[in-house]
Amino acid sequence: MLLTLTNIVHLGNPHGDLLVAYDEPRGQLYVVNTLDENLLILDPFSYQPLHEPIASGHRPNSLALDRHSGHLYICNEMSNSITVIDGTQLDAPVHSLRVGAFPGPIAVDGLTQQLYVAQGAERLIRQIDLTNSSTRFLTVDGPPVSLLIDEVRSRLIVFNSAENQLYIIDEKTGKTVHHAAGGRMLAFDEDNGRLYSTLTKTDTISVLDSDGHNHTFPAGNQPSTLLVDHKHGWLWITSAYDHSIRIIQLSTERLLRTWYPQNQGERYQVGQPVAIGNQMWILSPLHGTALVLENN
């Protein structure tokens, strides 16, 4: 396995967090730089813009992409709103959904057309039915700081920061199916129903399967972000502590490669990985860039 750094793509203001979603069927990469407060829409292979930047609300903090309808949702913490972009008609008017105070993060289930909005200050998750705009609230025991959707099993995955617990919630009933110790940064393998989360203090990854069984495996120094790479059967792990990228074989949980991308002896800051075709983009928020890697 040989990873090659093929390009560095500039994505706006340095020091802003980078929020990214890739719409593979439409070939559109969405990037929000939280300091710029606008949405870039790029061709990820030519790196060229596909549309003029679109303004988000104030202090965007998360994205959710409905890969079925092509709608993109941007959560704006200080606007108390969700910006809605129709990715199939980029020139269509942008509209907003009003939500409660200090929302985010968000998640969307494109099969059931349910949008989930965390309202951590109130320890609630707002569930919006996108087909009729009806709303209900799910109560959690502590601030929900991470949300993820299991579309195959119609489950909402929530990380509760007060208890460091993961809750698996049935979307239809709103009831908890499983819960276990876990971490904030999440990645989900829909094929096998396995949820991966970072346990930074113990330098491990927690694995929770669809039956509620839990175990851990070592992941290097302070794992920060995760991505399940279905194409290769790998789990990508980045560490903001030592600026490393680790690749784990999902089937065996064995370390395949550790890599420290650098330029003239200086290591790049590494953040969230994003799989795009044969490439892997590694976000580098400190520099407002993404490292484009290819596996040769």
C-alpha cells in the first residue's frame, strides 16, 4: 500500500472548521468553511466550482446530505435555522427551517424523510418529518453532541457527552434499543451494522454491533476522526495529536499502515477523511485546505 499526496486544495479561510459532504451520484462536493459562512460546490476531480458560493446562516456547525433526494441541510447555530439546498437544482431558491436555540449537530434519514436536530442546551433532539413539517421531540439524558443515521435499520445513533454513552434509538418508536460506552467521533458500517467511535483517553476505538455487543481495539495516539472506507474494507483514523493517518482492516481490526503526511519535514495537520472515488481527501482546517491522497 503506497499513499501518494497528489494535490492540496484550498477551501477558504484558514482556522475555520471545514464541513464537507460528497454527493457521489451528482458529482458534487459541498464544503462549508465556518468562518466564511458560505457553501462552496466543487467538482472534486477538476477542483473547479460548479456554482457561485451560497450563503449559509450564522456560525454553521454541521451538514447533512440526503443522498436520495439530493437535498443538503446546513445547521446554523447562531441563526437558529437549517439552510436547505436542492442539489438537483442549484439555481433554485434557498429556503430555511426555523428550529430551537443553538441547534446542532444534525442528521437526515433520506428513506424515511426524517431530519434530526440536536438541541444540546435543552437536552432534546428535534425530529422533523420532511413530508409534512410535523415535529416531535426525543428526550436524552445529557447533551447530544453527535448524531448519525442507520438507514438500513431505521435507527438514530446519539452520543451523549455527559455520560460518554452511545444510544441507538428506533426511529419509529423513539425508544432506545441499545446503549453502551463510546466516544464523540463516529463512523458507521451499514453493511455489517457496526458503529465505530473514538475513545481518546484510552487510545482505542469502540465497536458496537447491531445486537448491542461492544469491544475495543487499539488505535494509536488519541484518535480524532474516523471514516469507514467500504470500497477497500478499511477504517481510516486520523490523530490531531501526532498528525498521523492510520488504516485498519475492518475484517480483522489489524493495522495496515501508519502515515505522517509532511512537507519539507513539517507534518500537515490532519482532520476528517472524505472518500471521493479513488481519492481520499484529508481535511486540514488549520490551513483551510484538503490533502488529496491516492492509493497506488
